[in-house]
Amino acid sequence: MWELIKLSWDVFVLRDASRKGQLTWRVWLSAIAFVLAIYGIGLPAVLLYEKHPEDKPIFIAAMVLVGLITVAFFYISIRRWLRMRADVADSPKSGSAS
């Protein structure tokens, strides 16, 4: 039941962001690319390390790369969010009497 509530909230938030113009094809593309990169690098490294513990340097290098990709993604996301926030603050308010 709790999962159903969480899924319905996620749908609500995604619809709201889409209506505000925050959820574009570029956002979808970057999110999917991020997830594929993380799973494409992290999962094989974990599976390799699980079967061959002597390959620990490869595992560590893969996890460092995953960390760098995550930091870069967060940096780009926060920068985009701040830019979008500034655009909303600069846009004229509709319906206000000046």
C-alpha cells in the first residue's frame, strides 16, 4: 500500500514539473544517460570484484569514476535548476497591476 502511495505521489510531481516546463526531453535524456552510465560502470565492476577479489584496483577505479560522474551530474543539475529559478524570477508576473 505504501508503494502505491509513493508511486502516485511521483506521478503527481512529474505531471506538475511537466506543466511548469521543467520536465523536457533534455531532462529525460540526461536522467536516462546518468542511470545507464552508473549501472553500466558500477554493476560489472561489482560483479567482477565479487568473483575475482584480486581485481580490487579495477573495482576502486570504477567506483571513483561513478563518484565523479555523480558529482558532475549533480553540478549540472543544480546549475540548471538555479538558471531556471532565475528565469522564473525575471519573467513578468501575469495578472499583476503595476
